[in-house]
Amino acid sequence: MPVGAAIIPTMEDTEGHPPAPFDVQDLAIEALRAFVRDAIATATTTGQSPDTHRRHVPIFDLEYDAQFTQLASYAQAVARVSQIENFRQHYGVEEAERIVLQFLYEYFSEAPSLLVHDACFESVGSRFFQELSKPAWRHVGIAILQNFTSPLHRIEIADGIAVCLRTLEDTRGAVGREELRWLEEDWMRGAIGSHALIAEHSEPKTPGNVISGDANHTFKKIERALLALRLAKAGDVRTGRIFYCRPALLPKRLPGRPSSGEAEFRPGADYLLEDCDAPLVRRSYALLAQFDNIAATWNNIRVAIRRFTAIYENDWREPEDRVIDAMIAVEWLLRTKNAHELSLRVAGLLADDDVEREALKKETKRWCRLRGNIVHGTDSRPQDREALATTGEFINIVRRVLLGFLTLATGSSRFNDRPSLSADIDKLLLDTSERSELRKAMGLCE
């Protein structure tokens, strides 16, 4: 039944019998309509402009609220809304005062003037009751992706996460114009990027979470999705500030923009995501989600992930720091600080043939030597300076080893016993058959 339907008989007209469910909603609608009319009459007596009454949040300015909460029609609207079953179940009777007041403030924000506009009331009322019918809150985290390009308008990753152009059409209702303006401001501050990373999380409505947010889940999803992008291919993809919101008509939270991180200009190597890359991003995300459940038993992978992330997030952003972080990551994965052992293990795991194995062994030793020079303050040689301009080559080696260990740890092969693997890895890599089986378990060969 439309919001503007005729008034159903009142509670008193039903001879003491409780009203039917549809009567309860219609009675609430008419009570809200009466309250809005009385509030408009009150607001016009102040001589203030319509803009004065826009974008208010209940219980933020109690003096402002008081001019409306003292109206008799306010108490009647609170009582009627409290009788709606969905409201009692999802919000709780104690929230009726806040919600009725917010209903009025939403009307003020939408109405073009301080007059009764039936179309505006219909719009706010319709969205309000649609919101009541939804059993879950939808929490959203969104951030600009820096150093990121893609010919795709939208790429679905998993678990309510997507990469998309910063447009209403491509966000597909996840956020509104206001949240996109937040990203535009970040762009002006230096967090330049055409695409955004969006994470959504659903939470059942209860009286206990009417006002609370849930940035924890959306932050973890964005953090995991960003790591999945970095594991999929090379490029210095980063985010600007991560903004958190709960798109809902009612209730609105206090003014402000909950966020984490910062917006700054952080240039780096371009990250190009094409359609053919999406499956690897999804696979990487799935591996990370599975690994979260067993991280306590694979401390070496957990630390390696942290150091791999530091390659991109280090505040100094110097190539020497990237080499150090990358080397720490691969040392933790392969459980050795010895350059000879490390190079043999890297080559044994990643190489498909003897020629590639020898090349990888030499390449890893070269990076080990460079890391030593950096750590011990040895003056860099010309060849070291040339290597620092190509740190992406070493990071790619570490990326492949890390993906291999994530695949192994989340799999069910006989090799995913961590203590045994650490003790026997050199012996396994010397045996052609065992090496082949281990590489397959790590997803490093067919």
C-alpha cells in the first residue's frame, strides 16, 4: 500500500483488539505524516532558512532536537513506530525516538523548502519501510587504488569484494554520491587512481548493533584483496584512505567520515589488471582466506606475508628497503639465512630445468650479496646500483615462492607438515621424483 494511503481505523476504533500487521504500518505512516507537518510549522516560526534544517543527526545537538521532541505528534509517532514487528525485532523499541527524529531530518534534507511536499514524504517513507524489511545491515569499505590501471570497468574478486571504476554505475549501489565525493577529495590530495577497491560485509540486524559500525570485517577484506592483487602480478598497487560506511536511510550515525590510512602521492610501477589476470587474483584471495584459519601453525608464512606487504608499504619507499624486506620474507619461507642454501632452495623450487636452475641460483646469490652490502654499509658498486633499479625482478622471485608456500600450507599433500618440510627440504630437492612432487604440491609446475 502506498505511503499516502487513506487512514486505517485507529487503535480505539478496533474495540481493543490489536491491529493487523498492515494496519500497524499504515498507522505509523499517518503518525509520521502528522509529526512532519507539526515540525514544519515549528521550523517556519524560527525564521531560519531551509538549509539550517538539513543534514542533522539525532542526539548530536540536543538543543536543536528539543524543538521537535516536545511536540505531541512526536510522542504519537514514536508509539506507532514501536508497534511495527520488524522494527521491534531489528531495532528495538528503545530506538524509536532516535529513528522518528531521523525520519524528520531526512525529510528536511530532501524537501526543497519548509513546506509539506507529499512527493518527498512518499520518497522518505518508502525508503524507510524498505529498510525495515531488510534483515541485515550492509557495511562497506572503499578506497582508491593507486598506480593501478585496467581496461575493465568492474572486476569481481570474491566475498563481496570488487575492483571498479569510481562511478555510480560501476559501484552498482555499493555506495552513493557522497562516498564517491570522499574519493574525489583523496584524489585531489594525491591518491590518484581511476579505480576503487570495494568490500561489502553483511551483519544481521539486532537492537544491539543499530548504531555500531563494522569496519573490522571490511578492513580485513580490503587488506586481503590488496595482498591478493600484489601476489597475482608485479606493480606497486596501493590504496588511499579506506573509508567505512553503512549505507542505510535510518538510522544515520554521527557526522564524520570513518576512515583509516592516509591520502598521499605515492608513485610507483604501474599495475595493469586485465581480464586474464582475474582468475589468479581470485585464487590468491582464496588461498589467503584459507590460510587465515591455519596461520598459527605456519609462523614462517605469516611473517613472510608481513614482510612482503612491507615491500609496498614501507614509508621510506627506497629500493634498499625493498630488497631487505623481500630477502627477510624469502629467508623466513625457506628457513635459512645462508646465501648458498637459500639460492639452492629457491632454484630447486622455481626452476623447470637445469639451465633455469643455474640462472636462478646465481640471481638469488646476487641479491643476497647486495642485501649484505646494504645491511653492513658497504659502498655500493656500479653493478649494485644497477640492480637496485630492477628490484622488481627479485620481488617476483619472492612472490612465486610465497604463493607456492600458501598453496602448500592450505593443501592436503604429505609435504604440508611444516617441521618435516623444514628439516627435509634439501634432501627432497635433490631427488628428482620428490622434487617434482613437492613442486606440484606447491602449484609451481603442472
